Amino acid sequence: MNAEEFRRKGKEMVDYVADYLENIEQRPVYPDVEPGYLRHLIPTEAPEDPESFDDLLKDVDRVIMPGVTHWHSPYFYAYFPTGNSYPSLLADMLSGAIGCVGFTWPASPACTELETVMLDWLGKMLKLPDCFLAGTHGLGGGVIQSTASEATLVALLAARCKAIRQAQATNHGLLESEICSKLVAYTSEQAHSSVERAGLIGGVIMKKVPTDNNYSLSGMLLKKMIEEDKAAGLIPFYLCATLGTTSCCSFDNLMELGPICNEENMWMHVDAAYAGSAFICPEYRPLLNGIEFADSFNFNPHKWLLVNFDCSAMWVKKRADLIGAFKIEPTYLKHDNQESGLVTDYRHWQIPLGRRFRSLKLWFVFRLFGIKQLQAHIRKHIALAKEFESLVRADKRFEICAEVVLGLVCFRIKGSNELNQTLLKRITKDRQIHLVPCQLSGRFVLRFCICAHGTESLHVQKAWQHITQLTFELLQEHIN
Ligand SMILES: *Cc1c(COP(=O)(O)O)cnc(C)c1O
């Protein structure tokens, strides 16, 4: 494909994408395919000779689209949202064209510098305390990771490194392996599975602290566990608190947990993967209170801020804690500017070496929407969730299972877990809407999360009609 062809086909591709997104609600949200469906639709080998773009595009319709779960359909209510918008798609295209790998400052100065400034913009949108911002001479700063899981792991590894150094400073004979075997990290039993995984990868004990009736982690139980563990000779070093848990969007109590972590010299990481986007609205910002106690904070603009995957924003109070933990200096990555103290080499802030120019997506989205439209997007989703909540509450056959704070509603039929499982199976099989379940206090619960940018009241009303119709049929069968 030469430049001339790219100009033509590129425009066709843009039309294809716009048609896809504009008409997405006409497609069944969940695909009707069996595992292994794709292999027999395409040849067993790559072609020897070039094929035509037109043939390829036809195969996108024949091979790919039948197997796509349409996350941007207004009938998609599963998981949490994943961002999508035209400004973000355009930025991604430019990022692909520049195609730099921005591991150090000279590897592409704009890639590094725009990221630092965008994370400051975003931090200010959230009213993060100044200590998390880079500014011109701050000690903190932001970085784009691929995912919240990586941010949790990076924070845990940095905390581990700090804890090992501190233990060795007070007790010189101690081996790293001895210290590591005593390190304990904590999180709530409602935390995302990636937190437990970070403990496994980091090779430390990860304890799950029970939550209260609101599925929130409070200070008392954490404190008790820390005291017991210290008495047993263990070294508490890390807490991952969650704002907006994946199951039910509950919030851990940072105002209680923060001071405990600070007193115990433990690293507090705050995972707000989904909920973080809402903090750009002043009325939801109080949910972030207590962040001043944290060492690191992370949320995913790629979830709820109209930025395409991947873009997970992470801030640290002391960037030296991250950089100090993972620093390796091969000759081919050294450069003249690094001793000046003026440049950031993001390779020290993350696990991989390579990194894409992802801050372009933030820049395009912030400038082409403006903060006001982004706030309106968040508020609209929350209003739709409240609308769905009142539909559920008005129907005596159903119950709401957790407080509806943002765009997620947890609900179930008053009745057995089996009944609710059957309802979800039928919803999934029908493919008109798509939901996933969660477990709360041993009960099988349906999660209804407002996800797509284009979801309107009409879609939510239709979804509820569909759910109640299936419920009606299900309860009829149970009576007969
Ligand atoms: C979605 C989610 C994650 C995982 O996000 P990734 O970016 O896919 O790693 C982690 N924590 C919470 C609370 C989440 O909701």
C-alpha cells in the first residue's frame, strides 16, 4: 500500500468505523458463535502474495464482526465501561503514525513531556493534592501505565523495595530473602483480582481484610490484623485500598486507612480504576477525600473518560520511590541529558521498556470535549443508573443489593441464587442486552452498569422491559 492508496483506503476505513459506531445498536450486543468458530473461516497459512484491501474489508464483516462483543452498544451493561470517542480514535491514529517508542526522553521528547503535562492537567481536574503533580519542581508526578493491574503491581514492587531497604538499614545482617518472606500486603476482600495477583507476582503474602455491611474496608479491622501480624514477626508494608470496587462500586474508608498506613510506615496505593473518572465532577470529588495520605493513586481514563484502551493514569507522591526501585542502566539507553535532573525517563516507572505515545489520546480528548462535556458524560451515566435503580425499586419482585453511587446497579430477584442464575442465563442467551454477575455476601447478584457513550433513557427502559419480561416467564414456570 502506497501513500496514495492509504489516502483513499484510510478515508474508507474512517467511513467504516463511523458506520459501525453509528449503527451499532442494530447488532446483537453479544455474538452467537461457538469456541473455535474463527479458524475454519480463514486459510491455514498467511498469503504468499499481497491481497486487496477490498477483500480484506469484506472479511472483516464475514470473519470478525460475527465474533465481536459490542462494548459500545447502548445495550452493553456488563463489566465496567471501556472508553471510546472520535477524538481518542484520531489521536490513536496519529500515535500509530508517529510510531515512536518513548522509553527515554531522547527516544521522543514530545512523548515524554506531553505525558507529564497531561497527567498534571488530569491531576488538577481531579483536584489531586499538589504533592502528586510534577509541575516544574515537584517531587511527585504521573505516568501512563497500560492497566490498573500494572499500576497496582508497580506500586507493590516499589513498596517492597523500600521495605527491604528499611529493614536492612535497621538490621544489617538480614538477607533480602528473609525479609521478603516476612512482608505482608493487605487489601479488602472486595478488591479486584489483580491485587491478589500482584501479591503472587511480587512474591509476598497478600491478606484480604473483611469489609463491613457496605462492602467497605474500615480502619479497625485493618489495624487489628496489622497488630496480630507484627506480633507474629511479620512486616506489614503495603495496602491497596479501592475506591469503586468491581463487584458493587463500594468505597474503602481512606480517612481511616490513610493515617494507619502513615503511622505504620506502610505504602498506601489507591485503586480507583472505574470510579476515578467521576472525581472530575465537584459533587463526586468528596469520594476521593483522604487521598492525601496515599503514596500512589491510579484510575483508568480508558474506562470512563472517553479514552480508548489502553490508558491507565498513575500518580506517585515521590517519584524517586519508583525510579529507585527499578533502575538499570545499559549503555545503549544512557544519554547526555539524564544527569541534568530535568528529564524524565519513563522506562524507570514501569515494567516494560517500550511504551506508546498514549498521552495524545488525553490531549485530544481534553481539548475536543473540554472538562464540561466530560463532566456531562459522567453525570448522564450516573443519572441513567439512578433511573434504572428506581425501576428496580418500584418492582416488588426485585431488590437492590448495594448502594448506587455511580453508574453501577447491583440487583436481583428476591429468591434463590438458582433463580437469578437462570435469569442471567436467559438474558445472555437472548443477546438483546449483556450483563455479568457478581457475588455479594454469598448471594448471586446481577450487575447493570451504564457503559456506552450513546446509552440513553430509551435503551435503559427497553433493557428493563426485557428483564421483567424474562422474569415474568421464569416466575410463571416456577409457579406451574
Ligand atoms: C477494572 C478494574 C481493574 C482492572 O483494570 P485493568 O486496567 O484492566 O487492569 C482493577 N481494579 C478495579 C477496581 C477495576 O474496576
